Amino acid sequence: MHNRIAIVTGVSRLAGIGRAICLELAKDGIDIFFTYWSDYDKQMSWQVAPNEPDLIEEEIRALGRKCEKLELDLSTPHATLTLLNEVEATMGTADILINNATYSTKTTIEDLSTEELDKHYNINIKATTLLTVEFIKRFKNTSLGRIINITSGQSLGQMPDELAYAVTKSAAETLTTTLSQKIAGKGITINSVNPGPNDTGWMDEQLKKDLTERFPMKRLGTPQDTANLICFLVSNKAEWVTGQIIHSEGGFIR
């Protein structure tokens, strides 16, 4: 697995799933190129220090792997080309793509707007699809190509208070199943991972308590749980696993 290159989008927070994925991949000898977008984090309830992406980059390099990062709004025109061109210019052609970036705000029937729906669409559908397709076009190896889409279990239950997020994010599952057979002959697998409710800093103490009661193991999911699964899926041991929607939720009771 040495000298493989992974692109991981949406990596900006020390408490986030993106960081855990990057670190675990780096431990397995994979070089990392990650993206982040500070303006999105500033809109959210969680607090992100401006230097957190720098700290994540330092952590990866401390593990002996190459690491580059790019602050990029994936919703802008040509963002996909900008990203992949930068990866190739600084590191080489990527073998692994982790579509971790997302856009999510509270939207209900009462307050859904065209503007807010477009923001969700631009990241959750357009950017994910265009980046995935361009990655496939540029893939040069004969095996060990891996695409992982991070989802949120929209097919398992209702999310009426996150209408725009639910209808756009669910497209990642369709993308996964639709492309899997077409790209298998190129040596690329594609899977989706639903981490379930994860403790990444956005929950208050009451919500943590309520959710913990719905896990048979009596603990919340963690970014490390997701990272462990993804490290398996990108390895040669997972060559026969493709087109799957994997709900890694610890038996979460909905």
C-alpha cells in the first residue's frame, strides 16, 4: 500500500471524521491530500479554530507520509478540475477518493428555500458526482482504485427536519450502486459508508445521553469506528466488495 495517494474532502476539524480517516490511512502508508472550506464551518454550531487544518496536516506528516491540503469551495465551477490538477501537480495521480465533504443545515417543509436547496445540491450531489467521475477518468493503475462515499443512512429512516440534506445526500447511495459494475473492470471499487450518529462535537450532553440509550453497546459511534472500516475498504483485502451501502452503526435503534 506504500506510495498510494488518497484524496479526502471535508477535513477541517480535529474532532471530525475526516481527520480520523486521514490519520488511519496515513498509518497504513498512504499519502494524503485533503480539502477543507472554512466558510462552511463558520456557519455551523461547532467551533473550529483557524489552525485546525494546519494541525491535521502536521499530524499526518509526523506519521512519515506526504500530505498536502487545499482550501476549496467544492460548489464553485471547475472546483473538481482545480482539485485533481493540484493533486497531480503536487503528489501524482490519486488511487483513493473519499467523498467526505457535505453541506447540511436545518430545512423543513416550512422553511425550505431555493437558495438553501441549491447549496445542498451543489455539494452533496454535483460536487460528489463530478469529482467521482473525473477521478475515474484519470485513474491509471490496474487495481486498488477505491471510492468511498460517506452517507447518513437516509434510506433507513425519515429526516423531516433536514429535508434538503436528506434528499440530496441520498444520491450518494444511488451513485455508488449505479457505477459499481461499470468501473469494476478498471480495478476500481466504490462503496458507501453510513457512520450513524457520531460524536464529532456537534451534540450537546442531553442528546448524547438520549442517543447512547439507543445503541446496544451503550456508547456513541466515533470517527475512529468509521476510519477503521474505510481502511479495510481501501485495502487489497476488500477487492471483492463493491457497490455496497454499509451501515456501520453499532446496531443503532431507530
